[in-house]
Amino acid sequence: MAVIVLTVDQRGSQTGPDLVPDVLETLNEPGTGRPLRGFERTAGDEVQGVLDNGPALIARVEALLRADAWNIGIGIGTVESPLPTSTRAGRGEAFVQARQAVTRAKQQPSRISVVGAPDYRAEQIETVLWLWAGVLTRRSVRGWEVADLFAAGLTHAEAAQHLGISKSAVSQRAQAAGVIEADRARQLLEAMVDQSLVTMKETRR
């Protein structure tokens, strides 16, 4: 069974507040695509969950990048089936890969790493994630305001009315925030992850 295991641990947890309760609520939010197995605290400041599609993964990675407090490890591989009810009880290569990835993430750009099979695909996904993260982490508060309104389905005119600014000002903020570039990268990442899962399923038939 090919899945995605997302393992994250809190940066600077020994000197700051425990952020795990809040991140568990965020990662288990069904509005971003219900996880295959829910996110749980696995040890200390570490959280882990199981996903089965690209959009569900990328939505959660965006939330984690926005919080700017987590090392993010992604394992894309197989697990023993049937999956147990609890994520902590799961076994298989994807769990091992996610552990390797979260350790690597501490030294990687944007604190994010991907390990999986085939290796070349994992490296490609990781590279696009770094580029996408670079756009997101440079966004200002105003840039996120515009991006969030667009994500909610508002037009430029509606966003301008909501913010009390002109349409041209909305366009300027969107350009500075890299909204179009980030959306394209997000779509590409979702497709790449999904294709990686499909490839693994086909090769294991």
C-alpha cells in the first residue's frame, strides 16, 4: 500500500511553548482533506500522520511553512497493510523514510525534506517544495491577506472592496506575494506527489 507519511517536529521546543496541540488541530482539519490516519503526537514535540493524496499533503505543508516553527519530513512509500487505527502503530518503509526526512530537514532549505521511491522523483518533489517555500516565506502579512481572499474565491474587485483598497493595489500586493507563481507550484506539487503514488502502486502489482 503506497502512502505519504508526514512527520514534523517543533524547532526550538526546549526554549519555547509547546505548539503540538495547536498543530494537531490544524493537521487533522478535514477541510484540507481528511488524513488516511490521523495526526498524533509520537514522541516529545514530534507529530506524525498518514495521507493518501497530493492535495492533502500540500495543504498541510503550506500551513506548516506559514507557522515557521517546524522541521518537515515527508516519506513517500509503502506501509504494511491493513493500516492500524493509530498512526503510532503503523509500520513500513514510508514511516522509516519520514523519519529519515525529518532528520535531514534540520539541515535543508526551508527545513523540509522528502525521502521516497523512486529516489529521483523524491528529489524533484523536494526541489519544487524548496522553491515554493521560498515564495511563501517571503510573503508579508498584506500579501497573505490577498492570497487568502483569492483562495476563498474572491475576485480582484471583491478583494479590493473587502480590504478597502483599489484593484490596482490588490494586483500589486498579489504580484509582490507571488500568488500566481505559488499557485502554479502548488498544482505541480500536488500532481507530482499523486503521480509518485500511482507509479509505486503500479510497480508493486
